[in-house]
Amino acid sequence: MACEDALEAGVAFDQVFVVDGDERGMALAEIVGVAPRVVTADVFAKVATTETPQSPVAVVHIPRSELKPGLAVMVLWGLADPGNTGTLIRTAAAFG
């Protein structure tokens, strides 16, 4: 699903890893104009970072975003407890 989301967002694909026999992954690689890297399920499990990976997996170029001067941004990365998000937002708001 994430590969389809990236396709809809218009990001540039660099590589597409596909488990041997995955027609959907092969079709995606053709659509984005990248030669698919067909791998075994064992190799695919090592490439993917999820516990139960689903083919395909892609390497994409994420466009760089330029921030306006004076703009405050809070990036939440790898939160162990998503419930902490509200606390972080309230704390950031308190500091302006």
C-alpha cells in the first residue's frame, strides 16, 4: 500500500524490490519505469523492515522541503507511546 501511496504522491522511484511471482509488484515497477529487483522471500524479509513484509518494497527520492524562516516545526520520530503526542503538542504550544 505504501508503494501505491508514493506513486500517487508523485515521488521518483529509484529501486523496486519484488518477491518472485508478485505480479502487482512487477506492474508497479513497470509503471514507474524501474527495472524490478526480483528476490526470494528470504532475501525480501531481510530487505524489508516490518515484521510481516509485503511485496513490493521501493526506494524513493523524498523531495526536500524548504522551510520558511521563523517557522517552528516539531518532528515526532519513533514514538514508543503515541499517547505522548498530545503532551508534546501541548508543551510546544506552551513555549510558543
